Amino acid sequence: MEEEILLTVDEAIEYVRNEVNVGDTLEISYNRIFAPGEVLGITEEDEETGEGLRVGLQLNGEILNQAVEIDFKEIYDDLLEINHITEDKNVIIEIDFTK
């Protein structure tokens, strides 16, 4: 089942926090970067270091296949779209810049 939703950046980050699980696939588009991969872990915000919600991904690709950690606080202003893929559903989250 495929679903498209329009969310603000804050709502999209809340969606990731509440709906994404280890083993799911996330395709994150921000700035000029497209990062598709399997979720390895989700780390909550850290007030001491100032880091935001972080998602560890094992990137998919033939040439580039590595683990990265994406900090949503760092990409906050550049986030364009998130595609959340599980066995049961495919949720495409487009960022609403009008709010």
C-alpha cells in the first residue's frame, strides 16, 4: 500500500521518531543528496551535545555501500522528502514549506 502525506519538517521528524523501526528502509532526500538505506538504529536527541534525532543507515548501492548517521537537526532546513518502506506499506512524506 502506498500513501503520500504532506508534513512540516517538525511533523516529519516526529513521524520518524514514532513510526520508523530498525530494519525498515528510509530514502531521505535533502539538499542535493539522496540517501537510501536500511535503518540500523535511531538515537534520540542529546541536549548535552546539541545533536538532534539521528538515524543510522546502511546505504544501498553498488558503488557506495556504507553505514552513515544522519542528524535531522543538521539537515532541518534542507529536508525535502522521506520515503518510509516496510513490508506492508510505502509512505512518501513530502515536506510542506508553506507552514
